[in-house]
Amino acid sequence: MLPIQISVTRDTTVHDVILQAQKRFGLEHLDSGRFQLVETNLDRGLVERVMSSGERLWTILERVKRESVRALRLTRFYLQPIEESKGPVVTLFVGNLKKGLSQRLYERILLERLGIENKWDFIGEFCLI
């Protein structure tokens, strides 16, 4: 599917955007609860974040713009169907990782440490502390 543009105001929530996107893509017959909006930023590598339905996009865009105009230009949002879990989910806490690397580099570091025989199917979210 081709990208679409959706106008937002200060009051536009993620749920509103999902409904508008469903209509534009001809998916309004599907339950909006089966979709999520993902914020993607390419400013410092690929960073993706699933957004909660009550978040206001205007606020997010203002925050990103304050941080960097370049980051604002590299920020995108996309509609994604929510997939049901295909198996067990394991939460793994790993310490002493360098901060500021892309998700791909973190995955490579973990793969080197764990070995190819322990490769995962999917890594959902990184949270550096």
C-alpha cells in the first residue's frame, strides 16, 4: 500500500488516526482494536514504538520537533495489524550494553553472545536503563 497523509490537530488521538487510516485504506469494516499505530524514527538508526490509543500525535510531533528538526523529518507513523502471539514470549534483561546504538546493532551483539543456535524469532522492544 502507498503511504497516505492524515491531518492532525491538538486533539487528535492515536485511535482517531487509526479510524481515519482504516477508512482511507478501505478497512473500516474491520474492528479498529485489531490495529495499532507504530511511531518510527530513523534519526539514530531504526527506532519503533507501539503507541497507546489515547496518545495525542500533535504532542508527540511537538516534542520531536523541539529535540531536532531532522528527527521530525525522519519520523513516520504506520498502521499495523495486531498479531496474536505465535508461541511463548520470554523477557530477557541484559546489562552492560552501550547506549545509543540501533536496535539492529543490539541484536547483533546479543546474537554473538548467545550463539546462532539460540537465535530468536522476534525482538519486540528494547528498554535501556
